[in-house]
Amino acid sequence: MIVVDTGVLYAAADRRDHDHDACVALLDAHPTAELAVPTTVITETALLIRSRLGDPTEAAFVASVAAGDFTIVDLTEVDYRRCAELLATYTDLHLGLVDASIVAVAERLAVTTLATLNDRDFRVVRPAHVDAFELVP
């Protein structure tokens, strides 16, 4: 299983994005059951797509979520507590709830691979269950 970050989903939606082809290939290479997307990422992606690519592209993204193109992962109370810990620990990174939720979900599901374009944050954050995440694409 892979936990998917906003940047990968956005790049897949934006044909002009430098990472578009790599992100589309990554998503296409994995079945739905292997692509875990926290609900926070879905919301952030939809907002980003709408602001940069417009309403029709946002609607297409939401339709893909509704069609089951990803495994949607809701955050638990434990995840939110872990997010609060991560936000307090990594204040210098300005990590934010969405990135903290990716870490919390990956820890809970024992996932070691993140689909992200955010090397800066995810190379610094130390997950509780492994020494470091494997970052793709």
C-alpha cells in the first residue's frame, strides 16, 4: 500500500505540470486498494485543482474519488492526536495538518511508501514505525 499526497494527485490532474507523466504512471501502476488517500488530502487536492484548473477539473477529480479510484482513509481520534504531536514537534517545517495526517495514516496502516512530491518535509519527519519513508515517484 502507498499513502498518496496532494502534489501527486494535483500533478496527475494538470497536464502542464512538470511531474504529470510520472504521477499518472505511478497512479496507473497501482490498483485502487494500494492507493490510500487520507480525506484531508482529498479536500486539499480539490481546493487546489479548483483554484488553479477550474470547476470542471475539480468535478472530474471528485467524480474519480466517487468512482473508487482511490482507497479513502478517514482519520481517527488517534490519528488526530498523532497529528497534533507531529505539528508540535515539527514547528520549524510548518508541516500542516494534511502532511501530518499522511504520516499518521501511514503509521497506523504500517505503510512505508509515500507518493509525494514533497521531499523536503517527508525526508525530515521521522515516522514512529520505520526509520524513514520511501518516497515515490
